[in-house]
Amino acid sequence: MNFNIIRAGRAVLHVTDIEKSRLFYEKLGFVVTDTDNGNLFLRGLEEHNHHSLWLKQKQEPAVEVISYKVTSEKDIDELESFFRRQGREVKRIKAGEQPAVGQTIRVQDITGIPIEFYAEMETVERLLQRYDLHTGAKVQRIDHFNCMVRDVETAYHYYLHKLDFACSEYTVGEHQKIWAAWLHRKPSVHDVAFMNGVGPRLHHIGFWLKDPMSLIDGCDVLAASGYSTNIERGPGRHGLSNAFFLYVRDPDGHRIELYNGDYLTSDPDFKPIKWDLDDPMRQTFWGHEAPDSWFDEASDVLDIQTGQKIALQQPKLKKSKPQFIM
């Protein structure tokens, strides 16, 4: 069965102070679509959907769900049947039970990451040419998710052979075991990446920028606004994906990547690019190392049924020093 999954669509994050989060994300260059006493809906300048980031005020930071947009509600029904046939618990949320979004289904994927599928979301004004409103890094749109999981090979085969994703690049370690994989539905490098590590956790959410200079503008605005310590890594260029990157941490530690410069993957004869785990240019093309926080820290994810944090497991593959990338 072919599923009409279009792209990475949105993430729902729990934060502990909605006002602190709002100040940070506005400085970073996001647009506030709407807010109330416990919710903040954010989007990029290019986006015509209501939001790509929904922040909920809670007692502890966590990831409630990451979401993929599908073509129609028929796809939602087919995905629900598919997951139920596998014996997975599916949570269906009716239209009107979530702000701005039609009916959805949520399920724990094969790695334990909570994922959601939706077809309909309210539309809003695109601000692509409202240059008078472009601030910070001038965030354009959501691009991808990066997940830390204990067994990348299982995730890789499941998403390729069951959910019809394609692979753009991958990293292999000892005995040619897959250490990391970049998988896509839209014709770019990835909608989701799976990295070997303690998990399941969400390592980061990537947002597309219009040009590399926007990364520099983002750094300047964050530093001038008192957020210099929130800049974790970069600016730099990845070997994998060829993209320019900047990683920042929001007030609750959720990691955001600002991202520009990858390439087209739509050709049917495109061959995935293979990297060796020990290739130093794989991680950072210019050579500088990532900080320890990069290897150790990520956002906890929640059980879709209970709302409790998913228990963490050590990675299936071991290496003396963890290796993570984009």
C-alpha cells in the first residue's frame, strides 16, 4: 500500500513558561499566529498553514508529538487501519478537538517516537513578501525532525518499506550496520532523520531559511537580545546534506536547527549517499567539533495514550565516542 504522506508538518512541544518561549521564538524570527493562556502557535514566513510549532505550557518540558501532513482524510483512515493491523494502539482525535487542525491519528512509531498524521489545517496569510515583518533569522518553514533511537536499522527499514519514505544519505559503522539515516517524502534531503543514541528522544526540529546570511542575522539578533548562551553549535556546514546549520536551544532546552542549502532528491534514479562513521567531514564539513551537549541532551517524548514520558533505552550499537550529525 502506498501512503500519501507529503512532508513533516508540525511539532507539539511542552514548555514551562509560555511568555519566555514567546520572547525567544519571536527573536529567532518565527511568526506568532495565535496565543492564549496556555498555548502558543508559531509558523514561518512562507507557511500558509496555521502553525508548524505548537507550544503548550506544562509543568515539565517534553515532546507531545511530531506530525506529518498527508493528502486527504482517506490517507488517515488507511494509516489507522495499517497500524491497527500491526497491533499498535492508535489514538484518533476528531476535528475540533485540537485548535486549527482537522481529524488526526496518533501512534507510537516502531522506535517509540509519538507521531501524528493530519490532512487539514486552517490557512493563514503567507508573509513571504511582508519584508517589513521579517526579523531575526527570518524563519521560512518547517523542514525536518531528527530523532535519537536505540535501533536505527529497524527504523530505517520500517519507514522505507512500510511507510514509503526514501533514503537520501546514510552512515554505516562496523560490519556495515546503519548508524544514521536521512529519510524523506518531499523532494529534499529529509523529513526525518534517525540517529543512534539513547532514546527514543527528539534531538531537534529543523526549520528552513532563505539563505546562509539569515543564520548570521539570527546569531546577531539572539546575542543582542541576551540569548548568546542559547546558541549551541554553528554556524557551519554539514558534510551530510551539504547544508548550512545553526543549532539553538529554547528556554526549556528544546533544540532548533536553522537550516539552508541542501539539494533535490526527486529523480527516481537518485542513489543514496553513503558515509563512513569515521569520516571527519561527515559531521561538520569545516572540521570543528560539536559540544558534549550535542551528544548527551535531547527532548523526552510522551506516550500518546498515558501522556507519560517514554522510558529510555541504551543504543543497540556502541562506539567509544558517540557520533551525531545534523
